[in-house]
Amino acid sequence: MPMLPARNYVSEHTKFIRDLLARKPQLESEQRAGRAIWWDKRPADLKLRHEMDEGSVPQKPYVYSTDDAE
């Protein structure tokens, strides 16, 4: 029979995270604000990005190759 972890067991990592969140309750909102800078984009930003992507020029797979050698 495999050994199962005790139901009341709490890992050191879980204790650390719980303690950290108890000491710094604003941490989650700061993480969300930081994430919003790079990942969570508003629809207006996504529309602008789509417009910029439509105007891009296709790039060759290997940009350092020269076709002048032919």
C-alpha cells in the first residue's frame, strides 16, 4: 500500500507563502499591477497591436542569409 501524506501536513513552502501573504497583504495587488504592465492588455491596446501587425513586412526565416551570392 502506498504511503499517503498526512491530512494535516503543511509543507515548508506553503507555510512560507502563507506567512508572506499574512505579513504583506498588498502583495497580490502589486503582482497584478506588475503583470498588467506586460501581459494583461486592455482591448484598445490589443486593437492597436493588431493594426501594427497588419502593416508589418514578412521576414525571411534566416535574416543573416544574403541572396546576393546567386
